[in-house]
Amino acid sequence: MTTIGNDHFPTGFLWGVATAAFQIEGAWKEDGKGPRLWDIFSHKPGKIRDGSNADIACDHYHRWQSDLDLLQWLGVNAYRFSVSWPRVLPDGKGKPNQAGLDFYSRLVDGLLARGITPMVTLWHADHPQTLEARGGWANRDTIHAFAEYASLVFETFADRVKHWITLNEPNCFLYQGLGTGNIAPGISDWKICYQSIHNILVAHAAAVQCFRQSNQPGEIGITMSVDLWEPATLDPADIAAARYADIQNNWWLLDPLFLGHYSEAFYKNLGELAPRIESGDFELMSIPCDFLGVNYYWKNIVKAGSQNLGQAAKGEYTATGGSVYPNGLVEVLQNIYQRYGRQVIYITENGLYEQDTPPIDGLCDDPNRVQFLKDHTQALAEAIRQGIDLRGYFVWSLMDNFEWSEGYIPRLGLYYTDYTTFQRIPKRSALWYRDFLFRHSKP
Ligand code: BGC
């Protein structure tokens, strides 16, 4: 146990930052990488708010060494990143791309050499276009391809990587990609959406099974975005809408993993949109994981008739998105415990959307983000005090990056990315986190 002020954190707690391959790497067709669904989507006119794409993004593919130095400077003991599936298996399955594997191998070695623990996500909304063209997650063949990809990654890296995340936020990415259709692949078909969600959860389980069969030491889990969904008023219609959104966004995907079945009432309610379930799916889906990764950003305020997945009421100090509510972090963890009992939890993402003002004299002033981090690290300590088995916290994100269909407009990094020079300039929040971690590492 280490202590900062009155706050106590377990020994070995992972303090980190998180990124995702598509959002930072760039090099979209270098060294044998195949196209991904987002490469295609972001090149279509009108799909990205500022008309940009992530062909270069933060150019991390070429600047990874100095980015690892930033991590070291911050003093984090962990880094969560994702492997881009089409970089290591350009066609989704079959022949691996050695150059892609080598890139991640150097990254992992670079982290370990700096004393930083890697936590690796296998799918952060980043799969090969070849698979997308054959139906993507709606096609059950993608489940087998994912298991093949997962096995390749485990074989190559599990000697050095001990913390694995199968999927990042299948709830957000599939509801928006296949339901509302505002992000890649840009399909709006709720039947396809619910079938794809079902299949991706089976794929998660298949990857966990591959990991167990590999007999490698380490832990594996899944990351879901778990937010609060609250009614705007006490009007029964608002209350019912909030309850629906809560089940749809949070529990619909987690119930089969922890309880071995979908929420029955919700399933019935879906009618024709309900997914086709094959025999054995639930047994596989509920294969035990070692932890649950939770991405927590905000509280969503739900008004009957106006709830739109992924969008929420504007908060006090957010530029985009929902209502910032630090204590909600404790509440969502308590909600998870109430529904599924005690679980090991990592906060795999937490961060603030802003449109930070450009840096002056080498420093970007982001007082709201500093306050955000202070409040949320206190919420972590409170959750631990309340008995939650919390093992780590990852700030989203190391540096400003490509924010999906919002392009480069929102900035969520601890470092300000200058997209012309690709310089990473510290924000005051980076200094705050560094100081916090320094105080934390003192005996
Ligand atoms: C995603 C990240 C994203 C972040 C901020 C999460 O939904 O995992 O990729 O950038 O939220 O929106």
C-alpha cells in the first residue's frame, strides 16, 4: 500500500496512459500493412468532422522511441496500447506481416527497457478491410479470424506481455458503427448491429480460450465503456428511457460474459432485431476473465425521445460530450459489483475532451484537465476505500490524437500534438500527473 495525502493505493497499482494504434500510428500503408475499415471510412468525403484522416495521425510509427521517452518522463509504470490487426495480418488471416510484428516487438522491448509494463489491446476498432468487406463482425468467420490473430499475437509477445485486453468498447464502436452509423463502417442497420455485438463477444471468448490454451502466464480481460445513464427529470418516460439506455449500453454486453445470458426483458423487446445465438455460444462467452477493464468518461443525461447513443448532454467543463462527474466513477464500479459480485477492475481509460488553447513558451495550459485528474484520482481512492479491487488507472491519452469521426478537433492528451511539426508539447496536466506519480512512488 502506498499513500498520497490521505489516499491509499495498493502496491503494484498500474499507473499509466492509454493510446490506440489507429489514433496515433499513421503509416497507414507502410511496411506491408493492409487497409483497415477506418482507412476506408475516413477517406470518404463528409465522414470526419474536420475533413481530416489518420494517414499520418501523430506519426507514432516513426516516433515511437521518443514517445516512449515521454512515458518515462511522466513516470508511469504502465502503458496501454493496441496492436493494429491489419499491420500484423494484412488480410485478417493467413500470412503474417513480419515487419508489423517487428514494430510491436520493438515497442514492447522499448517499454520493458524503460521499466514500463505493457498492457496490450487486441482490437481497438481496428480490423482489416478484407474482413469488413466480407460482412465484418456480422459474419461468424470473423470470429475464427480473430482467434487466429489473437493466437499469433500471444505466440509472438506473451513471453513479454502479461496484461491483455481482447476488445476495447465493443458497445460504443458497434452501436455507433452499425446502429447509428456515424462512425466506421458507417452502416445503420440494427439487426446487423445486434448480430455483430453477439459475434464479437463470442470472438472475445475465443481469444480468451486461445490465451488459456497457450499456457502463458499473465492476465486477460475485456474493456467496456461503462458510463452512468441518468434521467433528465423524474418524468416516468425519462426514467424508462434512462433505464433502457443503461441496459443497452452497459449490461447488454456484460451480462452474457458475467451471467451467461442476455437480459431477458431486453432480448424480448428487441423482437426481430435480436441476434441469432448458436448452441454453445453462452458457455463460451461466459469463460471467466481475469479482470474487467472499465472506460469511464461521464454521466449521460437521458431525455425520453432524444437519447442518441454516443451523444450526451454538455457538461460544465467539457467541450464535447457528457457531464463530467468524478464520483460517477465510484458509482459505476459499485453498480458492477452489485450486478456481478466482486471483480478485479482496471480503469483502462479516463480523460477530458477539450479544445485546448495552443501552447505558449513550450507549455499548454489546461486547468480543466488538471482539475479533472485531481477529482478522478480522488474518486479512485474513494473506490478503493469502499472495497473495490482496483488494480490500475490509465489516463486517456498520452497525446492529442485522431478522435474518430471528430477528427483532430477534440484534444484529450497530456501532451499537445502540433500536427504540423509533430512536436509533443507538455500540458500542465502532464506536469500534474508526473508530480502526482512522483509523490506516489515515494516510500
Ligand atoms: C475510446 C477511445 C477514444 C476515447 C475518447 C473511448 O471511447 O476507446 O478510442 O478516443 O474514448 O473519446
